[in-house]
Amino acid sequence: MPTSLSLGDIEEALQQADPKTRHQTLRAVTDLFLSSAPQLDEGRIDVFDNVFESLLGESDLECVVDLSQRMAPIGNAPPRLIRRLATDDRIAVAAPVLTQSQRLSTDDLHKIALEKGNDHLLAISERPGLTEPVTDALIQRGGRDVARNVAKNTSARLSRAGLERLVTLAERDDILSGGLSVRQDIPPDRLQALLAAAAARAEEKLKSIATAQRIVLTMKGAGKLGDAEFSRFAQDGRYEEVVAGLALTADLKYDAIENLMLASEPGGLMLVCKAINLTWPTTSRILAVAVDRTGIAPHDQVQAQADFTKLSKPTAERVLRFWHVRQIVS
């Protein structure tokens, strides 16, 4: 590969960038940049930025993902290219640069954290050296996994408000609590209180689950564990009864249903509801209970209802039977 760069090289590559060879040209230009990067000044990097902008428009996903992965660790990568990759709605494209690229400024990261979805926030949360404005945005807008990542990211700086928010969330999340316990920026008395609260919470949770399981078992025995009862549980915010009831009716373990309740996507939970013949209004209320529990952004109700309506009961039942087999094997 050449160790120096001429405008002629780039112009020739750009002229060859017809749709049929665009991916080859993109890779060739990327190779040329990477071989020359240590010797490039900002003016020549800007030339590359212009070329990448011209090439990216019609490139397929595989090529753009490859570009993102190769450019992410390069300290002097073209800055406009990096920002374009970081803000791509396709997380496979955005994730490499969001987690690694030093070309993204605090302002860039803060803006992305305020505008993009949970997958982008999750990628940002893995970066070292996050500043307070960024972690504040991640904690405020991100889901459970984002909060957990920020908590265990010991190089990330937390504002007082961000730390207090994480501590509050940790009162009902043992994994988050464990992440906070290794941080040096938590006052010892606050950490001690956090650990004590986690232990008390674990004991109380076991009691609540046992009580809920007895309630739903009795109701099922009396033939009174159907759509109306699930709707009432959800409307009253009785989380343990919702989970225990779904687990009993679907013949799954409590933990399996809880994992679906706490997932960032509602597909698995809706599948269980469809398989056990719950209506959409009841399923919608159950999804709301899940959102309240996780603190993640509410699901798109219109899209969720469309997905639920489109999902056939036989398909849901087949998947549920597969989960039964997997549950027995594991």
C-alpha cells in the first residue's frame, strides 16, 4: 500500500465509483487512507472526508459496517465520516465508532445521547472517560442495560444528580447495585446503605413472589385466572401477580417471564400473551407494567398493537412449545 497520498489517487478512485464497483472503490479508498493515516495533515484528511461522502450514498450495509469497524480505532479518522457513521440509524454501523472513536467530541456524544434510541445509548455507555453531560443523558433516557453499563463504567464521570438517579434505580436492581459497589465516587455511607437496601430487597422480593404464586395458583384452581384477572392485576400495578400468573398459565418459570418483562423489546412478552389467549387491551396494560418496572421509554403502542394483531396464535403456541422444551433441557 502507498505511504503517501496524491489527489490523483483519490480522483481516480472516485471516477471508478459506479454502482457496480462502489464497494470495491470504498474498500480501496479505505485501504489508501489507513496506509497513509500517520502522515496525513487535516487538509488531506478533509479530502478523504469528501471522497467518503461521495462513496457512502449507495454503499450496501456490509461495506459500511466494515468501514465503521476499520475506522473506529483510528485517532485521526475523517471527522465528518465518523459523525455520519455514529448517527446512522443502523446500530451495526454506528456501534463501532460510538464505542471506540476518539474523533467524537463530548458535544457529539451528548447530542447523539439526546436524540438516538436505546441501542445507540448502550454503545456509548461502553466508552471510557464519559463526561457528566453524557452520562446524565444516558441515565435519563436509557434503559436498564444502559444504566447498568454506566454504573460499572468506573472511568465515566457522574454528576450528583446522575449518581442519585443510579442509586435510586439500584434499589430494585441487584446487578446495577453491584456495579455501583465498585465505584470510588460513591460516599461510603451511601454505599453501605445501598448494599443494605439490596439485601433487604432480595428478601422482600422472594416473599412477594411466593405470595403471588400462591394467589394465582388458587385462582387457577378456581377457574378464575383469565383475561379479566390479568387486566385487573396490570391495572393495579401488581407486578408479581402478573409475572406469576403468566408463568403459571404459560407453564414457564417465573424468571423466564420476568426476563421477558424486563427486556427492551416487547416481542417475547406479547408472544406469551397471544399464546395464552389474552386480548390486546390486557396485553397493552401488561406492557405498561413492564415499562414502569424497567424505566425504559414506552413502546410505540400503534406498532406494538399492529405486531400483536399480526402474530397468529398457532405461531405463538409453537414458539411457546419450543421454549418449554428448552426449559426442560436447560
